[in-house]
Amino acid sequence: MNTRGPILLARYLALAWCGLVVYGSLHPFSGWRDTGVSPIAFLDGGWPRYWTGFDLAANVAVYLPLGFFLTLALRGLPGRFTAPILAVLLAGGVSFGLETVQTWLPSRVPSNVDLICNSLGGLLGAVWAQWVGPRIFARIAALEQQLIAPVRHAELGLTLLGLWLLVPLSPETLLFGAGDLRQWLGFTGAMPFAADSFVVIETSITALNALAVGLILRLLCIRWTVAYLIVPLFLLLGLIVRTLAAAVLISPGEALAWLTPGAQNGLLIGGLGLAVALALPATPRLMLAALALMAGAVLVNLAPPNPYSTAALATWRQGHFLNFNGLTRLVATLWPFLTLPFLLLTSRKP
């Protein structure tokens, strides 16, 4: 069995998950100050004054995938238990480093209980990966042979598509809208809000991003017949994620609030465009995917403020979801700019 592909995929996933953990642990990256407390003073601290079962479970759950991916990523090392042991040490080291840095963040409270829960999550993930690792590698290798095209950096593409599923999790953004840099750069929409023009912009953003994502997925499919099945299912998964996010993070009554006339038109136009574009030769498909990706990002930054966004953001940016909101917005902001280099890399000949 060729394990190169599965190991590469596990490494990309481990790196991506580690980046998400770091960002989520230090968000919002503001208010840094020196309190005069030793950065490792939390190790001698007692049980936290304020805690919930959700906090403990979340701290375990967040690090479980990290231990899992790290163990799979390190399986090429000699020794039967080298990979899980290193994975647990790395997961615990990441947690220790982040708890230490949180000493300088007033919005964070470093805790030895968090460190223990994080390390436990890494341990559980490593044990799980060690137990099912060979079967996972065999399954991934088989799927790569049957479904994945032999393109350069296919594992990176699969990782980016996995990250894309975080984009619909932000219910305050336009459907599939990614690449909004205005919050980072302090800009506002270039056009004032008008109902008619907003529907056109929303339609264009949805259609362009659906077209780009579908063509990127087509790039990784070994046969066009497979693509015509997988692409609609993947976009449908994105819509399910969007619906569940709105229901859980806003309210059940808002589950389908994203299905506006602009979103409906965009899905229809994007679907019709994909029906034709998926059958194009490889080079035109690649060029069209890059153009759609960047055009969608440009339109997102030109779009006027969405009245629904403010209300949605105020509703779900509460409690446990504060850091999650920052995380999903980060992925939605960076996704087009991380994906474009991947498209350029795949266009290069070996």
C-alpha cells in the first residue's frame, strides 16, 4: 500500500488544525499587556473559579483531532509507538505554549485544567489514530486510486476544500462569500445599499463562489462522471452546514434565512454554469476557477453592508461562540487567497 498520499494529507490536516487552534486560543489578539505575573504561574493555580462542563468537554474535543492528525502524519517514523507518543507531546506542548501566551491577554485566563483537558484530548486522538490508523490509510489509498486525479498537491486541495466547509458557518456573511478584507483594512462597502443592486451582487457572489468551488473539486476528480456526482453533493453539504449553523447559532426560525432571492438566483446560475464548465478541458477549467475565485472576492469587498449581517452577528457573537466566530471569519477571509496559489501550483508541469 502506498502511504505517501495519506501521510501528506494527514500532515496538511494537522497543520491546518493546529493553525485553527492557535487562532481560536488567542483571538481577538488585542489588549496585550504585562500583568507582572509569571507566564507559568497557572501551573500552580487551583481549580478555576468559573467553569462549566461545556468548557471541559470543549477543551478535550478541540485537541482530539490534533492528536489524531499528528499521529497519522508521523506514522512514517520508525517504531510502533513513536508516532502517538510524539503526537501527545506535541499536542501538550502546543497547549502549554498557548496557555503561557494567554498570560498577556486580558480576555484570557490561563489554566492548568485547560492544559490537562487539552493534553487528554491529544492523548485520546492519538490512541484513536493508533487503533484505526492502518484501516484509515488503506481506505484513503483506495479512494485516491478510485476517485482522486493524479494532480500535483492533491492533498493540499482536499485540505482546502475541507476548510471551505467553515465558510458557510458564518451566518452573517453572504452565501459562500469569502475573501472579505474590509474588517482587517478598515474599509467599508464601496456602494450604498439598494435592494435591487444588492440582489444582483448577492447573486453574483453566490454564483461565482459556487462555480469556483465546483471547478476546484472537479480538478481533483479522476473522471468527469465522478465530478457530476460529487460536486453537487459537496455544494449541498455546504448548504446543510449553512442551515444548521443558522439554526444553532441564531435560532431555529432563522435556519433558512440565508435562502434569499439573491442566493436562490446565484445557486441556479452557478449550477447551470457548472453543468457546462465541468465538461471543459483541464486548462480552461483551471483558468475559469481562478477567475471566478478572484472575481467573487472582489465583489465581496465591494458589496454594501448587509442589514441581516449586523443582527445575525449580534445574536451569535455571544459566550462560547465568540472565538468560534473569529475563527470562521478568519477562514472565510483567507480562503480565496490560500486557494489561488494551489491553483497556480497545479498548473505547473512536474
